[in-house]
Amino acid sequence: MKKPTLFLSWLLVVVVTVIVAITSLLTGQLRGPAKGELLKTDEEQIEEKLKRHEERLEAIEKEYAQKRQEIEEHYLREFSKLELWSKQVLSCLESEEKVAFAEFNQKVKHTVSEISGYKSTSGYTRTHGYMAPSGYITSHGNIESGGYSSTTEEKFVKGDPSGEYVSRMCSIADAKTKTLKELERHFKRLQKRRVSDLAELEKAKSLEKANLLSVIRSLKAKPTHGLVTGTLCGNENSSVIIDGKILEEGDTIHGVTIIKILKNKVKFEKNGQMWMQKTGEAPAPKW
């Protein structure tokens, strides 16, 4: 019988403690800052946010300049790789041209034969006539010459290799043209990507700057008159937070009197006009 009694006693103590805490809260004994005190924590948070955003705004230009430089360096490396590739391909093709020309000359030497032979010449001359006034004169003679001569004649005995050489050179020329066109195509593609990346970067920078400036302007702007940010209702005392200040029923702010504080809404009066305003709601024009 002792154990249940101890348990009930412990439970009673817990219940009484909870009731006392709730009662103290409702009667305003635990509501924190005194009446009319400005909530400095909110101001400090605003100042911290403002400082952080202003520092970010100053760092934007430097940060995005660094990003732009990284993009330029990236595409500079890509352009260098493309140039190196084209030079290597063209160098190989030029080497093929030299090899083709050397092979053509070698084939020409092995397909030409030499022809030699004997060549002779001979002839006979004779003249006659009258020479006046002395008399008749006649003359005749024989001229003959001969000798040995050697001549070289080009004759392709295995077919003309020039056709193969011309075809090969045309093929190499086509490969060069194709390489240059491919180089131009890759260059245009890289250039297009570079321009697009730089444009996206500039767009991101402008958007971030615009957002930061908008936030900074809103943080620097004066609080709207009559903005209700919270209510605390109790049996005896009720409080409301308006423009960062804690006020009670009957208090006046900006010429407006607090008539009644309810849960999540407040009743106001100014110049004989009364209205209700909810927590977080935009202030009425009557303010």
C-alpha cells in the first residue's frame, strides 16, 4: 500500500508545479521585457542581416570576376588542345606527302630503261660549169662522215606511277581540307559555349545583386506603423507587440489606442473609429 501512496504524492507534486507555471505565465509574471521596452534582439538580427548582405554585395564583383577568369582559362585550354590536335594532324599529312613523293621518284627510277644504238651520216657533192672568157672548168668531190652515238630514252616498262602519285596527293589534300573544316567546326562550337557560359554567369550575378539590393532596401526601410507581430493573453494582463514594442490595453502608439487584446488579433481606436487587426496583417489605412 505504500508504493501507490508514494506514486500519487509524486504525481500531485508534478500537477501542482505545472498549474503554478501556467498561472504565472497567464498573469504576466513570466512575460519577459517590461512594458514599452524595445525588442533589441530583433534590431540586432536586422543589423546582422544587413551587415551580412552588404558584405556579400561588396564581394560579388570580386567573386564573379574570379569565376569569369576560370571560364576564360578553361576555354583557353580547350582552344590550345584543339590547335595542337590540328597541328599534329596536318604535320602527319605533310609527312605523308613527302613519303609519297619519295616513293614516286623511286618507282620512276625502277621503271625506265636505257636504249643505245649506232648513228652514221654520208653524202656526195659535185659541181660543173663554164668560166668565160678563158674556157671550161669542172670540179667534183665526195664527202662522207660516220661515228657512234648513245642516247637515253624514258620508257615505262611497268606502267606509269604518276597516276598513283596524283591520286595519293589528292587524297592527302582532301584530308587536309577535312581537318581544317573540322577545326573550324570545333572552334565555333567552343566559342558558342564560351559566350553562353559567360552570359549565364553575368545573368546570375545581376540576379543575385538585384535580390541583395532588394533585401538591403527592405532591411533599411523604417518599420510600418501599426504592424502587430504577436499577442499574449492572460486572465489579468494581456500584451501585444506593435512595431517592436510590448504594449498593453489602454496604451497609445502613433495616436492609436489599444482597446482590446485578443488571441492573434487586436482592437484599435483612433479619432472615434474602431477596427480589428490580426497578427501579421498589413496595417489598416487608419494608422
